[in-house]
Amino acid sequence: MKPLSLKMRAITLLAQREHSRSELRRKLLRIARAQRDAAGAEAVEAAEIETDVDELLVWLQAQGYLSEERFVESRIHARAQRYGHLRIQQELAQHGLSLSADSQARLKDSEFERAQAIWQRKFGSPAEDANGRAKQTRFLLARGFSADVVRQVLRASQTG
């Protein structure tokens, strides 16, 4: 069986889910090096492989297969119900991307409701003591919610 071309491997990866450019580049470089090694083609230089992958990425973007805007939106959609905007921003920064002002405003506007829903699913009732409140605080902070939102959620749970 003939191995798939690098272009087909890229399209297959993008058909499974959205990828950032840097993530797809890393995967394609690994695939291209493995194909080179399997073929025993020592003559292919690493710089040549990188050039081929970079040209393929440009082609994928030009054809609309690779879109960083779609990647950001898919990441927001997948993460928003479980994480705060700080965690989502940090994840996107790892891919060399950032939230648009509009997306950031939407996430911040819904942050309290999302944090409250997560708190309700996880804990459901106010903490009995300081250790319990600290545990709930750490949990929400680790999920990427801002300290102000965490305080609001815990305050609302005490009064509600």
C-alpha cells in the first residue's frame, strides 16, 4: 500500500478537526520526516522538508482548508462551557493565536454564568468551612476564571 501524500495527510488531519498553523506544521514535519526515513532517502535535507511543509501550509490556507479564525472559534466553542476566558486565552497563546476583541467580550460577558454552572455541577452547595471555600476557589481559578468572578460565584452561593 502506497503511503498517502503529505497533502492528503494534511487534509485528513483537517477533516478530523480544526488545527492551528503551528500545530499542523509540527504534525506535518513529523510525518514528512518519518516518510523520508521509511523511504531511506537520506539525501532530502531537513531544510527542504521544512520548505515543502511551509509551501503546503500556504496552499492549504489559500484553498480555505486551514483557517486560524475557524480554529479559534472551534476552540472557544469546545472550551467555553468548561473553562474561563483566561484558560482559553492561554491555550490559544500556546498556538500563537489570540482572541479577537469581540470573542473576548462575549466570553467575559458570560463568564459569571458559566462559572456558576460549573460550580453548581461540581459542588452544588456552599462550603462548610474555610478549607472548603479554599478548595472551591482553587478549582474555579484552575479552570481559568478570574478572581473577581470566583468571588462573585462563591458570594452568590452563600446568599442563594
